[in-house]
Amino acid sequence: MNQDILIIRECDNYRVLHGYLHLANELSRHNEIVVDVKGEGKVKIIRTRQGYFAGQGNHRLPLMAN
């Protein structure tokens, strides 16, 4: 689990508040990482051709950078 990345959930997506470059660097080396999302716990972030997605189990939502 990575403590340098801060992500929150907003309605139908997740948003990176801090550590986007660190996230991009980690996902360039690994196709997925686990981060702690406030109020939800551990969430897996995956890199796909369509962009970054976050979620638990089979439920995935887009990860927004702004």
C-alpha cells in the first residue's frame, strides 16, 4: 500500500488529490498498485489502454487527475 498518494471518491469516479506523478511512476513499473482511500479502505488502481481505474473486486471507476 502506498502512503504517498492521496485519492478520494467523488460520486462516479475517484480523484487524485496528491501524488499523481508518483502514481504514474508506480503504474509505469507495475500494472496495478493498492492505495488507501479515505472512507473506503484499500483500493486497487490499475492501468489500462483507456486510462487509470480504481475500485474493489470487479467494480471499477475512472481515476481523474484534476
